[in-house]
Amino acid sequence: MRTSIATVSLSGPLSEKLTAIATAGFDGVEIFENDLLGGPLSPEEVRLRCADLGLGIDLYQPFRDFEAVPADTLARNLRRAERKFAVMERLGADLLLVCSSVAPESVDDDALAAEQLRLLADRAAAHGIRIAYEALAWGRHVSTYDHAWRIVEQADHPALGTCLDSFHILSRGSDPKGIADIPGEKIFFLQLADAPLMAMDVLQWSRHYRCFPGQGGFDLAPLVAATVRAGYQGPLSLEVFNDVFRQAGAASTAVDALRSLLLLEESAGLSALPAAAAPSGFTFAELTAADTEPLRGVLEAIGFAHTARHTWKPVELWEQGQARILLNTGVSGRRQGPALTAIGVETPDPDQAARRAEAVLAPVVPRRRAPHDAPLDAVAAPDGTEVFFCRTKQSDHPSWTGDFTGAPSRTTSGERSEPAGLIHHIDHIALTQPWHQFDEASLFHRGVLGLEADDSLDLADPYGLVRSRAVASPGGGVRIVLNIAPAPDADATRLQHIALATDDIVGAARRVRERGAALLPIPANYYDDLDARHELDPQDLATLADLGILYDRDEHGEFFHCYTATVGRVFFELVQRTGGYRGYGAQNAAVRLAAQHLHQH
């Protein structure tokens, strides 16, 4: 289907918005009146600019507070409409959005509303313009889509139809099944927005918290599918009011917006994208720093062995069990401090994974390759983290591990032997996102990797709240925790960490300490509270307190975890899951964050 977006959804002046929209790949645009009024371009210049960019002008909006008003107000409204029709003719726009009235002088009279809208449609038709009537969720008398349709049906004018807006429908809990009763030719426009589920005034909810499909809590696919089944043939258009989007760069927001529509079409059964090749685990995590000596010391304390070096790049391979860490000293053009810059995910079909990523607009990472290097595709996540699609144990193609010399030998079965130790794999990765890319990152990892998202959480930090959301593969092989730190402009607060799985956290923690690395100290007050909440064996509790190990449980099992000191922006977590525990120890996040702040200063 054609795709469109309202200019109000992006930041910047109108000319920059149009460029971003076209560059992202949209087919059309809704011109929001304020963007036109506040800019230097004339309607004719906007029309030419859109034509040059290959954008159709699908809608001009909004026209407010028109219907069901006294005669003198109607006369003023018709005069106002005629002026807007003239502007639309200059723009080359032929569809005007009319919102249900919120004016105090409007009356609760459907017949009068229909009569006046019919008159407006008559005037519009004389200019070659149609009217799309939309029910605002906070409309004074008309606030539901089925009510708006009844008025349009009663007016019975060929130039008058309805506009369906997913936010106005779903925020009120209306059932989209009723869309089937509206003839497709009378659905003039479909506007789409998601939103987090919140208990607040619907107008404030709409004006500040809308987001792109797949980033909130609304189920948009059934609504879109119902609209298309009814016979709607117009574009899928995004209309999003969001404080974050209005401050973020228009170019990246536009790409995120189009990605959301592509994934929504897929979920609604309207298009077919290359299927996601669900990853089964982490192949590696790559840390980049000019000086990797401090990281080497921590890795050695945890039990990793330096097993190989890349044949021509300044990259070392460190292994323990199936956990692999790459240390990269090639920091040119990249973050200078120790930082987590790339992850590899194990996938059964890397080529399929790459096709999926490109289909949903993930930027491909250009790579320098020597002729003998194994093929390895990667895309960039919104925060810049590179995601590599790997298949480590394969017989038909060279493995990426073949690019490293000195790698462990292979067993008689042909598989590489792994260095033994207490750590057996990477349990999860935690990435602190730039303040404006949290929702984009969540949608990216779900759309590209096929991960499923947990609910968003707010975690207490001594200097504010950390917003957190985990995304994971269905079997839990790949888990990524996305966070936003409370200080939006402080890049130093963008901590990242690698959680390493063990079946013996006490032994692993003792080994770290015995080898001279620091574990994050946890206050004794925490263990007093832990004893009150869980009645642990006193000796076990003492061991946990001595080693700084935190504890949590859910209905599936138990979780033990502790942390190393932070190096640059990176630290390691040792975790032990028992009995199918599914979480990440969020109960303990406030304690960990407070301890980290204390020991960083």
C-alpha cells in the first residue's frame, strides 16, 4: 500500500521534513497547517518541492470546529473554509481533514451537523476538494468513529467521507470491528499512531505520547486489516504527536516511521517481508578501546583465555565455554573509551537474516574484507551498535572464527573445542540508548531480529529514573536489555554491560576476587532486607553478602547475580538462573545503580 506521514510527526522546518520523508522512502505526505504557516515557502513552492521529491500531497489538515453551530458562526466558518480551499488549490491538495468540533457553541444535533457538513462538501466540491470528517476522542459531541460515520452517512454527499484515526479509536476502547459496516469508498483516509497504555487525560495522551506502530500498547493490525477489508484504497498514513520525535533528527525519525509501517503491513497480512531468522544465541560481544589492558585484566579474572588474534585486524579473541569476547584496539572514528560496539548473533541462515534486515531499512555496515575473510553481514542498530549475523558451526561455508589465528583446535567431530571454565555463554547484553532512540531501538530489534518485547519498566536511579525494556528471542537464547539513563546529554552515563551465565556463581565470584579484580560492593542494608523478604539460609545469606551477590526469584525459579567494577562505560555481570527464571533482577536495579554511582566517584 502507499505510505504517507504527517509533517507534524517530525522535527525541523517544513523543507527539511519533506526531504527526510522522501529520502526515507514515503510515497506521500500530510501537510500540517502550522508547518505551512510558519515557513517561508509559498503553497506553490511547497507543491513544486513535493513534486521534485516524488511526494504526493495526500491531505491538508486540520480544519477545526466547523459543524453543528449557530447560523452566524456557520457563516464565519464557511468563509474560513473558502480561504483554506484556495490555499489547497495552490498546494495541489484535494483532501481536507475536518475534526469533530470541540467548540463550546456547538450543539448536540446530528441532523444539524450533517446538514452543515453537506454544505461544506458542496463548497469543497466546487474546488475539486473532498472532506474527510474525523471524530476526535475528546470531541464535544462526536468522539467515536461510528458516530462520525453516522453523520457522514446522513449527509449523503459524494465529496464527504470519514477519516479513521487509530489513536482516536483505540484510546477510547472502541471496537474496530464496526469498520466493516462502512463502505470502503467512504473511508477517505486512514491515520495511524500507537501509544503506550496510560491512565491520563486523552488530549494530553494524544498530544505528547503517540508513537509509531509497534512502539506502544495498541493492537493496530486488526484495525488496519479491517479497514482494508472494508475496501479502503488510500495510503497508510502516520500522524504522531510526540515530544521526543519533535526534538530528534528528522532523517532518522522518518526511517523509523517507515520501518514501523512496513512491519505493521506485515503483521496485518498486507505484505510479505523476508522472514526473520530467529537467533539462537550470542556469537560474540565486541569491546573497543585504545587501551584494552584494563579489560584484559577483568577478562582474565573472570576466567577468559586469550585464544586467537585476527589475521590482519587489531582484534583479539577471548573465550570461555561458548562465551566469546572480541577486544578491538582499532578506535579510529569510533568511541574512544572502552565501549561495547558490536554483537554477533547465531542464526541458522545469515543470508536470510541480512535480507530481512535490509527489507526493514536497517543500515548495512560497510566492512573492509581481505580476499580470504569469511563473509559476514552486519547492520547498525539505532545507537550505533553493529549487529553481525553469524553461523559459527557450519560445514558448507567458512566460519568467521577462521579469520583468527591460534584458535582452539577442533574435536574429532569437526567442532571447535571451547576453553573450559565456570562461564558457559553470554546470558544477555544491556545497552543504554541515546535518550531519543529508546522506542526506535525496541522496534528495530523486534523487527530485524524477531525478538519479543517485555513491558517497559522505570527503575530508580539516585539521579532520576532509568527506563528499561527487555527484548528476547522466543527461547531466551538472545536477550537484550535497552535502557535510557536519566541524564540525556551525558554520554558518560551510557553504561553497557555483558551478562555472563554460570552454573556456579559463588565459585565464579570467588575466582574474580582471588585473581585481584574488584566486584561491586553491595551495602549490608540490602542483605538485611533480603533476609526479611525471602528467609534464606543464614550461611547462604552470609556468602551472598560477602561476595556482593544479589538475589531474586519469580514463579519459575531463582536468579543470582553480581557485578564487576566499571571499566570506561563497560562492566560485566555474572548471572546464575535456576528453574527457568525469566527476568533480569529488576528488583535489585536500584541497589546496583546506587552502588555504581557511589563507587564511580
